[in-house]
Amino acid sequence: MEVLDQFKLDGQVAVVTGGGKGIGRGIVLSLAQAGADVAVAARNEAEIAAVAAEVEALGRRAIAVPTDVTEADQLSRLAERCVAELGALTIWVSNAGGLPDATPRYLTRTPADRFDAQIALNLTSVWQGAVIATEHMSENGGVIINISSRAAMGPQLKNGPYGASKAAVNSLTSTLAVELAPGIRVNAVAPGPIPTENFIESTHLDPAENPQLAKQLGIPLGRLGRDVDIGAAVVFMASPAASWITGQCLYVTGGL
């Protein structure tokens, strides 16, 4: 097999949660460009329908499945529809996440209900998604990719609940990889600063207003990330090129 052929995803069927915009949309389109059919999931039906149409314009099949990842029954329905309408489920990408109310907090100033909401969105949904995905993957196995964050590394002053939830995703990923080997590979991809709508809303950092933002954040490679940076990393982790990689977290951060 030629080396570039190892990055192809022809015949694969992926689920991407949080796929209606930002990083999720970039992941969906990257997987489709690599050859996969995609079930696009998020709460906003109009957004996922638009992304599914973009996938179809690339010559791949797509379905849009409205999904709240904090509801286990909706995750189950997502997997069932993927298999029923696209014929299989071979790649599961847990991308949905963030700050439930776009408000960073100190750990010591976080109300219990807000902490629980953060864990439900960023951790519990990832665990439930992985369990559900494995129930629908065939004996030939599959790939689970969890979207973590640079915030999983080290202390996160003023954003403790989020950082803790993403660090837990990394732990979850490494343990699932051992439990599900050899048939199913489980890895994580951790983005650095990418100026999505959610990033700007929660951090109040907008490169359109501050062209020097990447420098001020100390990013060694000198620019903020793009959704395609994460999409490319997910394609790699999902592809045969990564067939001997499991239990790892790939930090895509510009060196931060």
C-alpha cells in the first residue's frame, strides 16, 4: 500500500457530535474529503442540515441527526440511525463540548449545579458515546476519537471545571483504549486556541479585534488554529496510518 493510501477513509462511516459549526464542521468535512460518509449530530437542526449538504456536495453520503449529547437515549438513537441509514458505524468522534453557559469559572467559585453541567457535557457524554458506539461497531472493530483540549494540561486558573473535565477525557481515553483493544482503537485530539464562535464568546478574545492575539498568547508557531488543523488530525487518527496508535492524546496547539 502506498503511504498516502493509508490516510484514505473510503468505505468508512463516521458519527461526529457537535458537527454543526466550528471545529465539528471542520472534522466532518475533513472526514468526508478523506472518503467517509458522515452522520452529523448537534442540537441545531438547521446547522447540521447545512453541513450534511456540504458533505453530499463532496460526493459522500450524509445524514443530519438532531442530538443533545447529554441525553443517553439521543446518543443511542444517533448510533441506530447511522447504522440504519448509512449501513455501518466505524468511526465515532465525540466533539460536542465546551462551557455549558459560556462562562469560565474558578473551581472554588463554581456552584455544584454548574460543575455537574460541565461534567455532563464534556465527560459523561464522551463516556456514554463510547459505550454506545462499541455496541454498534462490528467484529471488525472501529475507531473512537475524543476531542480533548490544551486545557487538559496543567492548571487552568479561572477555567478549572473545564480543564478538569478535559483532563478526565484523556484518562477516559487511555483506559477505554486498553479495555477495547485490540478491536477498537481509542485516541484523543486536543486543540489549542481556535477562534470559533464558542471560543470568542467564552474568552472574549477575538483575533478580528486583536491581530496580535497569537503572539500575546505565546503560541510558538505564530498563529491561531483553524478547524482544518483539527480535521486533519482526526483523519490521521481515524485512518489506517494510525493503526498502531491507541490510548494517546495528540495535542494540536501550535506548540503552546
